[in-house]
Amino acid sequence: MQHDLNRLRIFYNIYRLNSVSNAARKLNLSQPAVSQHLKKLEKELKVPLFTRIHKKLVPTSAGRQLYDTIEPFLTGLPDILQGLRYPADTPYGLVRIGVPYEFGRAYLPDICHSFRVKYPEVRFSIRLGEPLSLLKLLHEGEIDFAVIDLVLATMQLMGGSADFYSIDSMIDEELTLICSREYYDKEINGDHSYENLIEKEFISDEHDDMFLKHWFLHHFKKRNIRPNVVLTVESHQANLRCVKLGMGLTTTSSHMVWKEIRSGLIVPITTGTPNAINTISLVELQDRIPTITEKTFHTHIMESMQHDTMLRRFNILPQNPNIS
């Protein structure tokens, strides 16, 4: 049995937009014409694809199965057709990346821009989120790459195995405790002992104080601490603003405050133990065959993160005062 591809496209848009009228506007057709195409498709298949519940269009199990079957083809068709115009070794089309919020803000725009300078036919879609949500998007095929910190711990939380993924270490970051110069001179004054630090005020961008507790465990082997968190905010910039105002100490990745540390506005708290190192990794699905575009971008982002300028920001190479 052969089916009209146009009817499948109309069904796809009804399903995706959850409305006959919205699909009609999207396709520049009349609403009766869209409804008629849907009825003909259901008649050909001999099964209903939607049902109405409280005036809401709800897909049937057959509708969901049909959508899952045709969605990859119809979604990828524009890039497939576009690719016919390019040599097989030329990157083109869409690259979908999931990244943590601050990494996406601080680094990914420059990386994507430099890639498009070389390959202007490449487009990017960037999803921002926490490691757990990004790995889920990767697993569900919603993104091509995920930039993840604490990657193994996140996979354990998902109940999955690292065997499902291809993991490439991009760069190491260090977790440091910081405060403003004013707060340091007033409250710390050279005393970096556990007894002194644990009595101070803290700012956290995590509801469970995970990074604060990890810092104290790493440096002082102290578990089950209860830091005096005076403010919790889900924003690195707001967190840093509070630190600069002298509200207390916070934990952060050194590279996120490297300019402030170099200028003396922010003071890192050191102990006899080197700071904990966390690896930022680029993660892909193990069994997925990458396109030439994805292979080329993979090389580009890895090389970008290993550039001397980036390494200095992450405190792996000596600081160069001429770097802006």
C-alpha cells in the first residue's frame, strides 16, 4: 500500500502542533482541507490517529507510533536535501549541543562563531541545562553532543552505564573557595583553618550545598558539615555579585572568576591541599554514527578547549598578564 507523502506531512504537523487549525496556518492551507487529509489517511490506515478529550486533540497509540516512525525522516529531510548541494567532506546543516548554563554563556558562543567562520553552512542549536537533564536529552536523541561536568556521577544518578557513551575529556577545572578582599581582610585575615572558615557566612548556587560540602571534605576530610548559608541563588553572576558585596564565601570554578582573582577583587582561600579537580567532558552516544559535520565540530571544540588562552583561564598554564 502506498500513501500520499503530503498526508503524512500534514499528520506530522497536526501531531507536532497539537491542533488542526495550527497545522493549517503552518502549512498555509484551510482548516477543512487539513481535516479532510487526516480523515483520508485514517481511512487508508483503517485506524484512528487522534481522539478528542474535552475538546483537546489527543494522539492514539497508533498516532504516536506513526509519528515516532516518520518524525526522524521529516525533521532531517531539509538538511538531507541541502546536503545534496555539497561535497561529502564539507560540513553543513545543524549541530545540536547541550551545555551547562555558565559554560554555554562564557565559552560556547566563541567556539560556535569560529567554527562558522570556517564552515558558514553550519547552524547551531544550543540547549542549556544541568548535567542530568543534558544526558537525558542526549539519550533521547534531542542533542548530538553534551558538555558535562561530574560526568560519571551524573551517569550513576541516571542509573545508566558509561558504556552507552563516548566520553572525551576536554579540560580540567578546579573548585575553589572565594570571598571579596574586604570580607577576607575583615573575617579571614590569613586564618584558613577549618575552625575559622566553618563559622563564616556562605553563599550557594546549589540548594543542597553540594559544592560547599565537597570543598570541606576535600580540604579538611570533614563530613556532614552545616555551613551557615545566608543566601542561595541559581545564577553564577548573582552569586558573584553577592561575593563582591562582601556577603560571604562561595565555591566556584576558578576559571569563572579568573579575571577577578588576577585583579585582586576576589581572594581564593587556599590550604595545604591542592584544590579539587573536576573534568569537563564532551559526551556522545556510543553507537551513533556521527556525520562529517559532527566529526569536524568534535575536533574543533576539543582543539578550542586546549588552546593556550583557554588553558591559562583554567589555571593549567601560568597566567599571562597580556591575556584579555
